[in-house]
Amino acid sequence: MRPIPLPLRQISSSVLAAIALFSCPGEAPAQEANSQLAAFFRDYLETCFRQQPFYATGLGEHRFDSQLEDISRASRDIWLARDRKALETLPQKVDFSRLSRPAQIDFEILRQNLTSSIWESEKLDAFAHDPRVYSGYISDSIYVLLAQSTLPQETNIANALARMERIPAIVEAARQTLLNPPRVHTETAIRQNQGAIAFFEKGMFDFVGKTPQRDALKTSGQRVAAVLKEYQKFLEQDLLPRANGEWRIGPDKFYRKLQLTLDAGLTADQVFSDAQTEFDRVQRELYVISRQLWSRYFPNSAIPPDDADGRRATIQRIVAKVGEDHGKPENLVRDVRRTVKEVKQFISNHDILRLPDPDTCRIVEMPEFKRGNSTAYMQSAPPLDAKALGFYAVSPPPKNWEAQRVRSYLEEYNRYMNQILTIHEAYPGHYVQLEYANRNPSLIRKVLGSGVYVEGWAVYTEQMMLDQGYGDGDLRLRLNQLKFYLRAVANAILDHRMHCTQLSDDEALSFLTRDAFQSEGEARLKIVRAKQSSVQLSTYFVGRMAMYRLRQSVQRELGDSFQLGRFHEAVLEPGAVPVKYLPELVRTKLGAERPESSTAHGRASRP
């Protein structure tokens, strides 16, 4: 867990009462115990606020926006001691047996996250082995103030100026702390720092417009850029030559980290076995679709033989042909906006679920310093800043890429794949899910959302939307949906094999390009990502399977009375809980009537 605090001044007594009463009105013993849990979490988070202001800002709490944390070894030891104490005293301060059932789930979520946070701090220590950690403090800490904070512009700029004074200390901490990180981590940090230099020299002015503080911002930006240029020399000339650390965390750490992160009641071996079985199934479906498209693209050629090599060749050739239908780099953001409009209309017309009202998602071009190994991301509105916007950021190919690399990129993210990506990232994927989560009354769930749930929901929606008729049965769209899902399944397999075996880069590249039908450029980026993360790549598959299996089970139970929109809202309403709790929570929710007023789903209903 990365502890992200909540604003005590905004947690009024009425909000705490709402937490205490969460799903358990009228039961005094439970209300008292629930209040004790809320108070315990409040006190813990107040400490986090003061020690880690950047995390507070990320949640929309602005009391500490002018500050930036001390990330020295001594300070991080204090963070670790704080989490150990919280884990030890939690059962002493809160009687689990007296909590309402929803509050018991919150208790378990908090306990699990504390356990995971402590384990990662003790066993992995990213500050010593991953220079990318410092990139967030250097650039994101300023970017979120200028681009997303809803405080007055001049206040945000003043806070940014104050934080920029702390960046040299962050850089010095990196110099003093980094030991022998993996080379692949260091190479990414070098690229990120180049983007940060450009941000402070020029990019940040895109977010401030006309301001009387422009000269001060320019002066401070130049000072920070000068510091980062020296840091760039350190990264390239000092750190990179000695960056020979092992990126594999090994099977023992991988198995334990997966157990803690997924919190789904599954072992690493079970996930790996399930993924291999699902991988074979999706490959077969891809072949069926490719066979139907064959005559459209190769009308005068015989389809390859129906054996392993022939099926693979059929899929590869069809995928390549469909990929040729793509847009231009300069039109990418415009094309995504058009797709969003069409997807939202489909969701409303077919009662997939009720969309957030008002809509606060903005489609933007990904800032240069944020680009790295992803084509798009959803930066959700912070849950504690009710007026904040979310950003669906899309990354065109970098301007310095050669023509062949740009073409490969555009073929991978063709007109059909970009529709699937938009479903995943925005509607009804991450944006919609996170908006629902932000409305949940549980502060623990707001802060400690499950990545398995978050990614699982987004992947689940891809197939669901096409199953309900989005795209009017276009086989090219289905082909890309299956290919995108195969990527999620392959993620879990790659994740396991990269960290638990001696899988080589060449073997990984062959698996992704030959068996998962990814372009070489996309596959190489995924290999880099697999080296730079562990377990996270497994969350997509595990979460999607949990969502899909629950859907099948509930639909069988309810028969003709099953309503898809009701089911989806029942899945989203509890917030991003570990998926092992979903069957219980969804069935409980489906026993209640669906609210009639769409106003209840607006951001105004947040605490």
C-alpha cells in the first residue's frame, strides 16, 4: 500500500456518521465499532498527510500542496514504523466482531494493505533500486497542481513554486540512495527525466496561461531544469554504467507479492494455469474470426491449412491487414473524442449502466514527460476534490520516431483497436468505474482501491460491449477485442515466466509476437514493462475472470429477471474492493431496488 491520506478538515462529523452507519443503520453496537474504525483510519491518515504531502495532493486534499515529503532513508524508516504500529494496534483499537459486515470488509482491506506495504518496504525497497520512483516527485508533484487541482490558479502556482524549491532535495536523495538498479529501470528514468526538463522549461506554461507569477515560474523552472540537467548527467554517466541490478524478483518474492496484491484467494500457480488454459481458448476464437474475414482480404488465395502453423499464419495475416486501417498521428485525439461520443450513446441506448452525471472526463494528448511504455491512461479525478476533472490521456507516436516505427505503432492502434482501448480506459471502463468508486461512503475503499478490481472491470467491459451489439457485429472490431484480451491473458503468463523462470528476451518476444500476435514494437515495450513491474501485469486477467465468472453465476441464478444494467451498477457500487468480496456484495445489492433518480449518481452526492 502507498498510504494516501484524506483531508481531516473535510471529514465532518456527518460524514463520519455516514461511515459508521454504512449499510448497518439502527444497530448501536455496530455503529460504535464502525465509528472506532473510522476514527482509527482518520488518525492514521492524518499522520500520512503530514509525512507524505504529495500523496495527499493526489487524493484531492490541498492542505499540504506547498510541501513535498522528505524521502531520506531516515524518513522512510519512520513511514515503515508508522505502518507496523498501525497493523499492530488495529485489532486492539477496533473489535472486528462488533463491526457491521461492510465495515468488517473495510477492516480486512486496511489490514491487508498495511501488511502488503510493510512487506514491500522490507523486501523490495524501490527507493534504492528503482530511479523511476523519483520521477513522480520531480514532475508529477507539480503537474497535478497545475493541471488538476481546483484551487484558484494563483494559489496552485504559488504552491507549485514552493514545491519546486524542494526538488533539488529530491534529486540529492536519489543520488544518495540509489545503489545498483536494473539497467532497464535506469534507461526509462533517463527518458522520463528528459521529459521533465522539457516540462519545466516549456511544458508547464501550457497549464497556467496568463498570470502575474509567470516570471517567477519561469525563473524557478529554469533553476529546476538546471538541477535536472545535472541529474541527467548523473543518471547517464554515473548510475547507468553501474546499473547491473537484477530485475527479476524471483519465485519466492513473486508468489508472496502476488498473494498480497491480488488478495483473491489464488496462488501464483493457479493464476498461471488458468491463464494458459484461457490463452488457448482465445487463440481458437481468434482463428474462427480470422477465417471468416479471410475472403474479404485475400479473395483469390486459399486459406492456409487448418493445423497449428496454418492457423497462426491465418491470424497473423488477417491481423496485419485489419491493422492497415488506421488514422493519422495528428488526428489521434480527435478520433478518440469521436469514438467517446459514439460509445457513450450506445451505453445510454442499451442500458449498459447509468453514466456519471455530470461527465468530468477530458480527452487530452499525453504530456511528453508522462510518456514511456503506455499508449493511453486514465487519470481519474481525485476522490476528495469534488470539482476536479479526470483525464483520458492518449499518446501519439513521438515526433522523433522513424517512419517505419510510426507505421507499426499506428497499425497496432488502428481504428478498431482504439475503440477497444477507449472502452477499457474510459466508457464504461476506468473513468466510469472510478467515478462510481469516488461516491462510495467508505473512505478506506476510496483510498485503498484494489488494482485487480480496477483492471478486471475495464477488461470485462471490452467483450461485454461487443456482446451487447456495439459495432454492429463488425468482425474487425471483434478481432481486435480478442487480440486485446489475449494481451491481458498473455500479461499474466509473461509476468509469471519473466520473474519465476529464466525466460530470455528473445523467448518473450517470440511468445508475444508469434503466439499473442502483437507487433514487435508493442511486444518490446511489454517486455520492458514486465521487467519494471511484478504482479501488476497479472491483475488484468485475474480481475476479468472474477468479473466474468460472477456475471455467469448471477445470471444463471436470476434467469429471466436478470438485468444487465442493474448487475453492472451492483458491481460498481461497492467501490474497488478485492474481488473475493464481490459475490457477497453484488448479491446483497441486487436484493435492493434500483434508485430512480439519476441525480443520485452525480458527483454532488460525495462526502
